[in-house]
Amino acid sequence: MSYGVAAALQAAVFQKLASDSALTALVGSAVYDAVPPGGLPETYVSLGPEEARGRADATGAGALHIFTVSVVSSAAGFAGAKAAAGAISDALVGAALPLARGTLVGLTFEKARAKRVEDGDVRRIDLTFRARVDDE
């Protein structure tokens, strides 16, 4: 296993989402690697937790990264948050992301969970993706 590609994968996912026209039409520049302190926009996107599992084989080191991207919204209803979540899925699934280290073999959608948080005033959708990477 190699965890060496993790930072490059995170940077590529962030760059893809921050520059995706469909997503930025919905949330503007509110795509965060780390949520900033202070006031936040009504709807924003945040990169979340990650788990990595070894997937080395005879050809080299590799890993399976299972990571979460979240949409958080204080807008009424789930419609806006679901539109943003759809744009995230469209941007990432099957994307050929260039990595500063290693190679992205594949990127797939695994699951999503939509829920109300903070006494029901905030909507949150957590999307989980699987990225298989090789570390050359």
C-alpha cells in the first residue's frame, strides 16, 4: 500500500470541484478543503473524511481511497442541496483527474446520505466516492 498519493488526489478533487461551472453556478466559490471560520454562505461544499486501503499488486503500490464530499445548506428544503450534490457527482464520477503524484485508475460514486442537522434548520448531504490510485 501507498498513502503517498493522498494529498495529490485531494488537491485534484478540490480543483475539479472549485472549477466546475455547473457547481460554481450553484454555490459560487464556496468549495472548501477546510471550512473557514466565521460566517458561511447559505450553501457550501466541503471535502470531508477519507479512508484508504492498500491495493498493491505485482505492478506496484496502490490504494483505494474512500472519501466524502459534503453539501451543507441553511436554505429551506433539500432542492438546492440536492442540485449541488448532483453537480458534484456529475463532475467527479469517471473524471480523468490529473494527479501531481501517481495515477487515478478510476473514480466512482458509492453512496449518499441526506439529513437535517442542527435542530433541522440545516440540510447536509454526504456523498461518498471511491478512487483507485496507483503510485508509480
